Amino acid sequence: MQKIISSLIILILFIGCRPPHRISEMKVNGATGFPRWLSSNGYSTDQTSGIVYIGLDNKKNKIFLLADDTGKLHHLKFVNDTGIVLKPVYFNKTVEEFLAKFPKKDFEEITLDKQNGNVYLSIEGNGKDFKKYAGIYKITFKDGSLFSDSLTGIEKLNFFPESLFQKYLENNIGYEGLTVDSKYFYLGLEGFVNKGVFADSTFIFIADKNSHKIIKTISTKPFGIATVCGLYSDSDGSLYGIDRNDRKLFHIQLDENLELMSIDTANINSSIPFYPSFSYVASLESVTKDESGNIYLVDDPWKNYFIPSNEILKKLDPATVQNFKNFIPVIYKFKEKIN
């Protein structure tokens, strides 16, 4: 009997000491023909910080929305999987006047609520009144069509408590991760900076989609995630994200009570488009998925380090060298490998 009791005690202690969630490595495979430059027919994006897949056009081409931290939006179309077509999204007078008062139109993340078709844009605050401008904004397209090239409305959402929503905001630091599922908004704080150096972790806030009340805070410290610079939800409680500083893709799975079930991570190796054996310093800032499960990441060029050394540039064709010197963003495509 004593042995049985001892065994039960050991079993209880073992169960109690087990981690409440699984942490493992995610497997991703690079897609053929990627990465590619975000440029087409002389038109390119600039400091692209956000991407979201919005669906297929009438010719079954995949269409995305892109957001630049220079205050611009674009439609991206893939023709025959790899051919890139880019077109600008124009702002009507109402939107232009609304944004005119911003010290900087610092667009970061863009996301789609697949339940109702709403599109949300995260804008970082800049200047001495940065908290006044930082926030999550609902944007509206002409005739309610996500494929329209005209933006006709923008309004700021209020999250509660406001003191918590604004607590960790800084000049040029805000919610670079933003996504939504059927019940919740997920707000990923870029990170914490002390004397110009990012800390080893950050927070993801979870807010009720109807009331906009923040109901849970997740620290990324236990997972070794330093920054959250992109978030995407493909189903309830499923979050894909980007840790820009560690060039790491991660996937968090939450249960119905918003408790962590698992986290998977994958290191992303950056390579120069059409030169797979050469790497460069990438600054991955957003993630999305299409209906086939393909994962797309975009690089917001870090101008201080983006251009490779002269030793590398000498081995590249003139067009590629010029793309680097023009700081053209890069897009990656991966297929997640399910074990």
C-alpha cells in the first residue's frame, strides 16, 4: 500500500510539473520561384510593413492588400503563382483630410475579418503626441469591395481600458501585430526598447471583438519571442506571427478559454531573389496565409543593413543591385510541413 501511495504521489507531482503547453519546431519549405521583389513594371512598394490575403479575382488570381509605413496601400496580384502585379489604392478626399493631421502616416499591420469583410489597419504614433495617433483603424473601400482601388472611409476604434491599450506605446512603437478571428482582436506590441535596444520579450493583448475590451495579456517571454511585428489568424485561437529581430516565424494555438495549447517556431533564412546561395539582412514584418495553406512573409527593408557588401553586389546582376539600392521590399512564400 505504501508503494502504491508513493507511486500516486510521484504521478501527481509529475503531472503538476509538466508544462501546460507544447513547444516545438515548425517545418516550412520555401516555394519555387520565391523570394521575389515587390515590384512590377517600374512600380514598387516602399517600406512594406503589412500584408493580408483577401481572396481570388474572377480569373482565380490570388489578391493581397499591402500596407507601407510611408502611408500607402497597394493591391498585389499573383499571376500564374509567381508573376507580380502591383497597383496603388487611392484615398478619397475624406481619407486624405483625416490622415493629413498625422505627423507621419505610419501604417504597420493590415488584417481582414473573414467573418464580416471588415479591414483593419494599425497605425503607429509619432511625435510628442504619439498616443493620440497610435491605434487600430477600420478602413472602408468603395462599394464595399476589397478589390476596389479607392479607399473611402477610415475611423479609429476605441479599446478598453484605454490606459492599458496605451500603456506601452512609445514614439514609433505600437501594435505591429494585428489580427482578428470570430471572437477576438489580437494586438501584438512590437516590443520594448531601452536605450535603443529591444528587450527579450513583448505582449499580445486579446480584446473582445464586440466590446473592444482587453480581456487577456500574453507575455512572449516563455517562448523566446522578442518582437511581434506581424500576426495572422487562420482560425479561432490560431495565431501565426513574426519575430522580426530573431527572423522567426511562430504559430500559437489557444484553446476556447484562451489558454495556451502549443507554440511552434521556425527560423527563416533570408536569401536574395533568384540567388538562393546568397543571403542579406532581412527585416520580416508581416505574415498571412491563403486558402491553400501557403504562408507569405514581407520584408520591410532596414536601410542601415539592407544593402549587401560590395563583395556580394559584384556577383549580382545590375537589376538586382539597383533593387537593393532602391530598397525594394521582398516577399517570401512558404508551405508549412505538417508532421
